[in-house]
Amino acid sequence: MQPIIVFSHLRWNFVFQRPQHLLTRLAADHRIFFIEEPVESNASSAFMEINYPAPNISVYRPHTPVSTPGFNDDQLTYLYPLINKLVKNEQLDDYVVWFYTPMALPLVQRLSPKAIIYDCMDELSMFHNAPRQLVQRETALIKCADLVFTGGPSLYAAKKDRHPDVHCFSSSVDAEHFAKALDRSIEAPEQDHLPGYRVGYFGVIDERLDLGLIDSLARRHPEWQIIMVGPVVKINPDQLPRLANIHYFGQKSYDELPGFLAGWDICLLPFARNNATRFISPTKTLEYMAAEKPIVSTPITDVAELYSDIVYLGDTHDEFIEACETAFKASAAEKTRRIREMRKVLSKTSWDSTAAAIKALIADAVQRNISKGEVPVSERWTLSQGQQPPASIQIGKADSVALNQLPNVIIGAGPTGLSAAYHLGPNSLLLEQNSTVGGWCRSINDKGFTFDYAGHIMFSNDDYVQALYHKLLGDNIHWQNREAWVYSKNVYTRYPFQGALYGLPPKVIKECIVGAIEARFGDLKASPAAAPAKAISSNTTACKSDSAITDCCADGMSEATAPLGVVVPFGAKAAEPRNFEEFIYQVWGAGIARHFAIPYNRKIWAVPLNEMETSWLGGRVPLPDLEDMIEGALSPVPKPMGPNARFGYPLKGGFQALMDGFLPHLEGKLEFNASVMNVSPKRRLLTLADGRHIKYKTLISTMPLPKLVELIGDEAPRQVQKAAKSLRHTSVRCVNIGVGREKFTDKHWIYYPEDSVFHRIFVQGNASPYCNPPGGFGFTCEISYSPLKPLPCEGEELIRLCINDAIKVGFINRDDEIITTSEVDMPYAYVVYDHARAKNVETIRSWLLQSDIILSGRYSEWEYYNSDHAFLAGKKAAETVRKTEQKFRTSRLSASAEVKGSQQVNL
């Protein structure tokens, strides 16, 4: 029995649908190994949970320490050995690989299937919160696959021109099973007490359903009982309409469904008209037909085009409700006609016949591959195009290519990678996993609004960077004075907090000023006469700080519960701060610590502040002298403070325009949708998600350092792997909101130390007037998260929470029109400087340098960089490559001279 290894985004014990129907039938002639998406585990090592739900079917559920859901790249390190162990233990050597999700494609790189099948049952990229790599993974999968199946005509139309062997197998039906519903005596006891007409739906309840339609139907006909059977997925249950005549029964087993159908008068397909439903072909359509019930649907393509003479259709809420009413009023003759048409449809299809046809196609595909000679999976993408890969990416042959013929490869086209490629010139290859450059400096456009990935601005004290800004943007620069503010105690104060206390409650101002004085001179309540002779400073210049630190916001929830702090006696010398929390108290004092610095930094860093060291703070922002601090408490501060008081921003195109400015100046090669899945320093070899292997001369990595070591895998020494796993970071989720009111604030960004879900709002609409459509204004809420401070919610629920909090803090009005919202995720947004960081980074860096791998930028060097520093980091990396090449050329010339001299002596 030929084995089939199946990778699925759906769990076997979820709703019984297409995968279960097909695979249980194929199991008559094949051993099925069904591999689900991983789940997070606290176990010491990854493992497989195994279940046997049906003959010849084994369901594997990987358990890993990774919290990221799905077949995410972060999971691959753990999944590779688990899959290899499965293949070895089961002695699989003549198997087929079957994909329901393209996200699992990288796992096939280490397998040797006789054929690859892609059963596309949904357009997953259209679903809510779809993985960002999904489209590129599907493209690669279609190139690698021997056969592509689609779950309906609309999907077939979308895929048929992308592969030479695409087959439409619309979802079928087990008619005998659902015909049980013709016997009303089997009605489910949960609903048999409900009076009046019953209209029902069974299936997944998610973003594909029009919940507003359900609500309208229930309100228009309170005498009808609306039955909803199925699990609630990817939406907040609080969003569900709740009325006395709407009943939610949750997920029921496949065997229980006919019992519910038996008691229904009408079956519903109340789908929303959105991207998620554009290509769906609901299995339940034929299942309803087998019960010979009237069916009412919104006009989704695969229902309207195939069954418009059977199914009642209604587009708007009113039309849908009218269609239900028409179904109830239908004459006996009309009901008989529709049932006759249902039976015709059912007579032409079954899951048994579908599975038999698929089985024959698989056998043919395997035989074709055997006849023409097996083609390694990793080469299929090129051979399917009738091309030979270039020398630098030929599989197997790559190791023989001369080193000086190979490219210098840069991973990541963010600001650092773009700068490195720009400064390297020809013979460079820049690999970017996304379809656009920019990294976390990208921008998106949404209904006329431009939103950056978090807030970015242009400022630098470096003349070279300033010149680069002008080269990249030309006249497309908008310079302005910054307006940065803090919102606390129900008032706005200028940022930095400690230099603009005016407007805060008097008690807060007093605590902040006294705290700052005591941080400088010691406890004011102590007797000066008892003070030691040697104080921190006793002359008037003590009020003028020479500190390089300029701001207590290190980007930098509610009011801190931290005490006002322990102050030292007047004149006593304070010990050096052992961590960031002590640093805050010693530099800014207990008042500022309590009212801003501690709560804000806890909020943004999402880790305990006493676990962070302070080396990274140098050169960041000047602590105002005490005179200025007191003046800023007595009267408003009229002008921005600090080195970045004036900043630039692209006039048009968002921050993306600055990133795109590099493109005309790149002399090397740039590849998009090129996701690196494995790095081999020993072979100087990269493996991409689409199967390509790329040899490199020197590698510049800008990807997150832990990720790089993870992709290197077992080639990295154990101490290097351990160091990488110990590196800590904070991620950021950005919620973008566009409202229908113009320029309601002149601020650029606002810090929120108190209890809002966001720590900062970047007012995108003020970065440039071209970031807004006419009549609109956009802003971004930034929310940090980490394992110690997870997000309170995600998706629509998080968006709603941000809108509500923006109203609570008075940033927008309750009656403001919300034109658009979106959400972007930024893993690894902030590098955490914990006490072990320096040692761990050095351990990794020193080992990588031995293999000509250069770390560059915030995430690879694991340091705090702004975009201007990123430009310089890329330039420095390019210069390092040139020095390495020069040494290589010099050593070759020296070796050549020695050989020549030796030959002359021998002569």
C-alpha cells in the first residue's frame, strides 16, 4: 500500500469535510499519514502526538516549544527532525506527499516523494490573518506539484493556467448519510422543543458568514427559530448576534448533523460577499440537497452559477429575507421541481467516485515520474520552466564553482540590506522574502491612506546620511518641527516628560522635581551638617548635567505601582546602577520614575526592567538641567527639545519612498519573494523556500540573529545555538486607523504611560499631508508584546480595543467615522538588552566571522539602531566585504608568486 503523507492546516477532529471524505476512501489502498499544524508545548523537547481515527489513517500532531501558529518558519527547526523520524520509523521509501496548505512546503525539501499533490480546497490567502508568505509558497508549490486539484469551478478558473495538470473536483456528498434527515423522527433533541418554523445552518462560523444578515433575519421574523450549528473560529463570540430566536449549538459530530437537518424547514447559506468567500464551494450545499430541504443562499459564485435553478438567491439583506419567505410560500409543484433537480445533481457525484478518479490520477503521476526519471524536488521549479539554473544556484554542481565567481549575498532588503547592496555595487545578490523592499520600514496603502510599519522619521547628525537622504528622495522630502507629546493624568505635556511638567497636577510636579533633586544631591530631609565632605557635586554647575542620556523614555501602564524609590542621604555617593530600573531612579529620580519612566518602559519593553542593562542608553537624549526642569514646570515649553527636534519625511509615498529610492541605484541583482530556509556555512550554501540553492562568496545577514542561527541548525556549535536561543526581543503589533475627519491634531506622536492598550500613537496623517485621502486622517496605534506580556487579543477585537482606547484618551471622538482599519505585525521589533546579551552576541558573532558571515543592522548585530544608523551599518558591511576580497586577492597573488619562484629554482 503506497503511503501518502498529508500536510494540513485543518485538524482531523475539526469539522468533517473534504480532507476526511477523500482520505478515508483513499485509505482503502494507501496508508495515510495526516500531519496537522503544530501546537505549543512546555515539554523539554518536541514530539509527535499520534491518533488512529480510521483504518490505515494515522494523525500526527507535532508539539513544539514555539508559540507561533501554523507551519510558520519558526516551527521548521523542530518539524524537520520529527518528520524525518516518522519517515524512518515507518520505513517510508515509496510515498506521495499531499498538501492542503502551501505553508508546509519547506518540509518537502528533505523528503523524496514519488509525486507531489496540491489539493486546493480554499483560497487561503484571502482568509483573515493569512500568513504573509502564503502567496509565494503557493506559487512555489504549484511549480513543484505533479497534480493540482481544486475544490470548485471558481478555484479551477483561478489555477488552471498556472499548472499543466489541474483538475476540478468539486466537493461531493455522502447522499445516503444526509438522506437520513428525510425521517423527521430522528430530529436532534436539542432543538425539537423550539416552536414555529426553523431555518438552519451548519458549518464553521467565521469571517465568511454575514452575521449582520443573521441578525436582520431574526429581527424581521422573530417567530422563526434560527439554528446555528458549528464551531466559532477566528472571530470573537461577542460579535455574534444575540436574540431570543437565535440558537447556537456549537460543533456537532458528523453523525449528528442529519438529526438537526431533519427538523429544519429551510437550510441557509448566509455567506458574506468578501474576499474570503470569493472562491468557496460549500460542501454543505449538496448535503442540504440530500435532505431535500429548500436552500437559500447569497449569490456566491459556485452556488449561483451551478445551482440557481435549485437554490433561492438573495444578495442584499432584504433580498435574502424575501428569498426565505418565497421558499416558505412555494407551491407543492415548485417544491417537487426543485427536489427533482436536486436528485439529478446528486446522481452524478459521490465521494466514492471522486476518490476513485483522484486515485487513478495519482497512480499515473507516479508512473510518469518513474518513466522519465525522478526529478529532485529542489530542481523542479527551474525545470518546469524549461530553464537551467545559473551557476551560482545549480543544485549539486554549485560546489565546483570558483569562489571568485560567486556573488556576495545579502539577506534582507530592509534599510541595512539596501544600503549594503548599494555600496557593494555589481556582483551582489540581495534576497528579500517579501514582494517589496523596506523590511520594517515598509508602508502600505489602504483606501487612500498611507501607513508605515510603525512610525518612522528621517533625522541624522551624519553628513553622509543627510546627503544620502537627498540622493534617494530628491525633492520628495518634507521637513518639519517635531511635535512629540506625552498623555498622562488627563493632560498633554511635551516630550521629553521630565523637561515639560507644566499642566500636570501640582503633587505630581512636586514629586518629579524633588525626586530629580534628590537623585542628584541625596535625601533633602537629611541634615546637611551631617553630610560627608565629598558630595556628588556641590557647586552651581551641578545643575548643568553633562550626562549623555537625555530622556527617560528609552524608545522609549497604568500609573506605576513602584514606590517613590529609595533615596541616598544628602551628599552621599550613589552606587552604580545594576540595571535599567535602578538607572531610572538614579538619573531621573523617584517622581519621574513613578509617573512616567517606569510605567512607560515596562509597557514598551514588556520585560522586567531590572533584567535589562544600560549600555545601550548612551547618546540618546540630554537630561535637562534642573533650572530648565523647574522652568518647564512653571510655564509651557514652546519648542521641541533634543537632537531630533526637526525631522524629515517623504512628501509622497510614505517611508516606503525612502526605501524605494535605492532601487534605481542598485547595480547588483535583487530578488523578491526569496525566503531563506537553510544556511550552510560549511558549504557557503543557502536554501530557499522555492527549492533553489544559492552559493555565496561572502554573506551579509540582516535577518534576526536568533533566526539566522536557527536556519544554520546543527552546523552551529551547541554553545552558539544556546546563545541564540537566549537572546530576547519585544515584538510590536500596529493597528492602523483612518477616520473621516481632517487634521484633528497637530501632534506627530504621543506616548501613553497609563492604561491604554497602546504605548504610542504615531500620527501618520501629520507626517505628510499626502498620507491622507481628502476628508480623512490616519494614525497608528503601537502595542508591544512578548511572552511575558502577550497581546490581550488580536484581529478585529484588538482593532476595536484600540478605537475604544483612542476615544477614552480623547484622541478621537465617539462619533468619528472609521473609514478603514488594518493590522500589521512586527516580530523582533525591539532588541532587549538583558544582562547576558553582550556575551551571547559575541559568542555568535565570533563563530560566524570564521565562515565569512557578516552581521549587519539592528536585528543581526542585535543592537539598538535607528534607520540612519542602519544606512551606515550597511555601508560598513560592504566595506568589510571589500577588505575581505582584497585580502583574498593579495593572498592569491602571494601564493602565485611563491609558485612561480619555486618553478624558476627547479629549472
